[in-house]
Amino acid sequence: MIKKNIAEALNQQIQHEQNNAQRYLAVALYFEGLNLHGLAAWLNKQAGDERGHAEKFIKHMVDRSGVVKLGALDAPQSTFKNPLVAIQSVQAVERATTALIEKLMALARKEGDYALEVLLHWFIGEQVEEEQWTNELAAEMELFYEKPGQLYMLDHQWGKRAKA
Ligand SMILES: [Fe+2]
Ligand SMILES: [Fe+2]
């Protein structure tokens, strides 16, 4: 069994991860619109990963007889001033997600919920990766977004990474 306040926090996190999937899909579509299909493929892959995150929390709830409450998703931002701003938006999303995962960990510890703590270990590692690549891509974008030749190179690179 899962405590009521933990179940509430997990339902909020499920909602957040589903919203993240929508956010990534919107940014992927923005890049499709710019004919930057490699970056679009990478961001689409991230949308899938975010759905996977929601599913991990859903499974944890179901396994522990918690009641999952799904809600309506937010309309994501779908237009951006330029590719740099678009990538900075996902960088901000990942930083916010890390803060939420850390809050969940603090709650799990306060409530002595060891099972949730184990699940959150995976998410803490995952957020290190998510922040790493968003920082890397944001730094590259800053250098190249106004230089079409280099931007196409960047697109190609991240497209290859999406298939790896
Ligand atoms: Fe996530
Ligand atoms: Fe993420």
C-alpha cells in the first residue's frame, strides 16, 4: 500500500511527465517545420522517453495498489523565436523536472517509503543525463543557430544520435 500523500505526489509527477512528452513533441514539430529533421528525430525520441517515465510511475502506483488519476494535458508552447530559444525551453523543462524528482525523494525519505526511494534512484540518474544533453545542445545551438551551414551539421549529428 502507498500513503495518500505519496500517491498524490506521484499522480502529479505522472501528469508532469505526460506534459513533458507533449512539450518535446511540440519542439520536435517546430524543428520539422524548419526542415531540421535530425533534431526533430532526437526530440521525438525524447517525447517517447517522457512517456516511458510516466509509465514507470504508473506501474509503481499500480503495483502498490495506488489509484492513478489521469488529467487533461496542457497545450505546449509550439512556436519559438529561434532554434536556440526552443532548445533553451527544453533545458528549462529538464531543470524543473530534476527539482521535482528531488522533492519526491525528500518526501519518500520523510515518509520512510523505501520502495519509492529505489524507483527514484533511477530517475535521479536519468535527470543527470537529461541535463547533460540539454546543456550540451543548448551550448552548441548558441554557437551555431545563426550559421546555416553549421546548423545543418548540428542537425545531422543529433539525427545520427537519435538512431544510435
Ligand atoms: Fe521525464
Ligand atoms: Fe526528461
